[in-house]
Amino acid sequence: MSERKLNKSEAGYHMLQLLAMVDDSFSVNEDLIIRKYLVENYPFHVSLDGAMEQISMLAKEDYILHFQKCMDDFYQDSTPEERTHFMDFAVKIVSADDVVSKQENTFLKTLFDAWDIEHAE
């Protein structure tokens, strides 16, 4: 059974949550960045219980697979400007605790390489 396609706001939320979780710690600063993303990208109140349940049920070794699916979903629905803006959130969240772990770096590099931000049209 294939997963449903996420809209760009949902996909971005999932990616930020995974970036926050991949280093096995979750800081207040990471939470604040996610909240700012939600305010900017969800013009109305939404329940994120289903999204959190889906993310929390992932095995850690499956984080990268889900992250890549979310990257693809976001990319399909976004403009180059929206992708660049999202990248700002991604960089802020991995550096929110002043330490960029090897895992966080791997996820960020995967995102940068897939979206090729520097060569976007």
C-alpha cells in the first residue's frame, strides 16, 4: 500500500519534525522554529495528531526514506522561492541547539542535493 501524497505544508512539517528528531534530542528552539513554520504555512488551525502519530511510528532507520518522500512531495507542489524559504527553516532547525550532528548534516545534504538550490532556475 502506497502512502498518500502530502501537500507542501504537510511535507514541510514532516521534514522539520524529522530534522528535529534525527539527533535524538528535541530542543525548545526547534519547537519554536516548527511553530513559526506552522504559522506561516497553515492559514487556519489544523490538527497535527495524525502527522505526529505517523512520524512517531517510524523506525529510526526509516526516517531517511520518509524524509525523501516528503522532499519529493514538497518539490512537486512548490516554486523555487518556496523551496529556498523552506531551506532556511531546515538550516535553522538543525543549528537550533548550536550543534549539527552527523545525522542532521546527512539529511540537510540530501535535501540540498535533491533540490539543487544553488542551480535552481
